[in-house]
Amino acid sequence: CIILQKEYYMQIIIPHYILTRDAILQNQAIAFNKQIQKIASFDELIELYPDAKVTTLRENSLVMPGLINSHVHIEFSANKTELSYGDFMGWLYSVIENREELIGGCDSTCMSDAIDNMLKNGITTFGAISSHGMDLEACANAKQNVVFFNELIGSQAVMADTLFGDFISRLDASKSIKREGFHPAVAIHSPYSVHPVLVKKALEIVKNEKLHLTAHFMESEAERNWLDNSDGDFKEFFEKLLKQTYAVCDAKEFLNYFDETPALLTHVVKANDSELETIAKNKHTVIHCPISNRLLGNPTLNIKDLNDKNIRWVVATDGLSSNYKLDLFEEMKMSLFMHPSAPLLEFAQALIDGVTINAAQALGLNTGEIKEGKNADMLVLDLDKEPTKELAIHLILHRYNISKIYINGELQ
């Protein structure tokens, strides 16, 4: 396949304010094509780029980085009232019971609508966890940057070859997508649902091809008990549905497979201190999904423990199977109130970082901040008045109108 290179023309936008990682800039403009070329006064930029298209933004306009939703299940976007909330096992059984209806009920239009809604909510990049490959076309046609995580699942050794063959087929299909901003990647579902043989084979591909990697890890008390003792609420589940009487690996073994292979680990709400130390040592990133955890009756992530161990964490929505909308502003707001002991302004800024620069770094993407050399993924927000030093709090609380969205320098 041949990747057709787009031609990007130079533009200059003139906002009232620019949100950088370190400051709120005033009296500055941004020159960009696919990437941000220079941030300076308009007079300086128009002298450097006299043929640039100039856009003057409205009063109290703010340019900030586009948002990055690092974990979302597009294939389950049909759910609204079909699934049971409040208890993880109750939810899981409802997923199994309604699985065919949910998957069959979400056609390409349903998935594209979910993707478009993310864009309207300022999400310019997302990590799609693809269980079946049904969302490949919708993600390939998305306006956003996409890290497409082909998910591997299967704990039964007798099915390993068949399941791995299906995984390889889906991975190869995603590699055939040749467009800027689309990145094939690998997801290993979880330590309780993937046989070690499959984990090792997938990680060999990840290392050889330098693909990005993600997994669910320690989402529930059921997972904790099953991995530690082959007991608890998962015992009946595995015996009844899969004829398994013991866990195929424990949490320590699972993390050891990821040694020296940095991954994004989703949830991590039941991880113990030793596991967190391993996560820190291997520079894994934790994905915080507060609304999903609350709806499924799982604990709230202990952010302080992550900060104390210098573990990078980011914020994501999870899928509509465990959320009511794909909106990172909403997700950040819920997290802000779910961590009452965290210093408010400091935590609000950390949440903003968790959907911009930190998420970009975790996904290995050249975006996530308004900075020269970064891809021009930018939002224009219409503020009510001049921003204060508490802007991070206000951005999360007040959900300002998004009047313009740029992805790789193109107005959407």
C-alpha cells in the first residue's frame, strides 16, 4: 500500500489566550501547518509567513491541546439501558446475556456516531480497544488520530491456536490501514482471561514490531480473589462457563511478562503495594476510568499511591458498556469530586495533563501540548472572561463551548 502524503498549508490563528503546559500566554499567535511551527506575536509570525491564512478568534478565546481518550470500546456503543450496574459480577453476567444484541445492534453508523460524539467533546485522539475488529472501518475513517488496540482474549489452552489465529488476522487487517494518524497496537484483555501461552506470543510481536500495548489489570475484588486464591465471585463464573477450576496465572506472573515492555494498564483499583512497585519499575501507565469504576461497583483508584510511587496516570472514559457518554470533560469532573482529599487546583491540573500531554506520552504520540514541533491538535474554547490561575478547575467545571477543533492542523 502507498500512503498518500497530504499537503499542509501554513496558517496563523490569533486567540486571546493560549494554554501551554507551564503558563497561560497572552498577546501571542500560533503559526502551524501539520505541526505547530512557532508561537510568537502576530507581527513576527506574519513577517515569517506572509502567505499564511490568518484566523482571528473571538474575544476571550482560548487555545488548548486536543483531548486524548486512551481507552474506549467502540464496539459496545449500542448500550444505554441493557446492562446492569452497581456490581461488577452482575454487570459481567448482563454483558454475556446481552452480548449478541449489543454487538449486533451497533452497526457502522452506531460506531461512527460514537466517534463523532467524541470529536464534538474535544477528543482529537483515542485508543480503541477492539475485541472483534468490527470497529476497524469506523476507526479507519475517523477524523481523529487512532491507536487501534487489537484485543487478545482466551484462557483455555485447547483454544489457544484458534484464538491466536483470529487475533493475528485482526492485527494484520489493522496494519493494512494506511493513513496518517492510525496506529495498529495490541491489547491483552486481562490476567484472568488470557492464557500465558497467548500472552507470551503476543508480547513477542509487540517487542519485534515495537507496537503499543495495553491490558486491563486489577479492576475488581472478584479478579483479586481469583488471581490470588482461585476463589471468590469468579469461581462459579469460570467453573460454570469455561470449566476452569483455577486461575491460569497470578497477578505477579502476569506483570512479569510485561517486564521491560511499558504498557497502559487500565483500572488498577485493586493492585497491592508490590504490584504498584512493579508497575513503577517498568514505567507502565495507569488508565483511570472513574465513571466506569463507580458504575460497576469497583473501588476508586488511589491516585496518591500512584503519585507517591511516581507512576504516570491518565484519564479515559472506557466504553459505553460502562459509561453514559464519551466525554473527557465529564470524566475529569467526576474524578475531581471522587478524590476529595486531593489538593483541588493541583489535582485539576493533573487531570488536564492526564487527557493531554501524559496520555500523548503514554501512547508515543507527538501531540498533547501547545508547543513548537508538536502536531497541531488544538481546541478553541470560548471562555466567559479572562482566565485566572484556577483555569484548570474552571475548564473542568464549566464545560465551555468548543468553537473550533484542529487535528494535525486541519479544521474539522
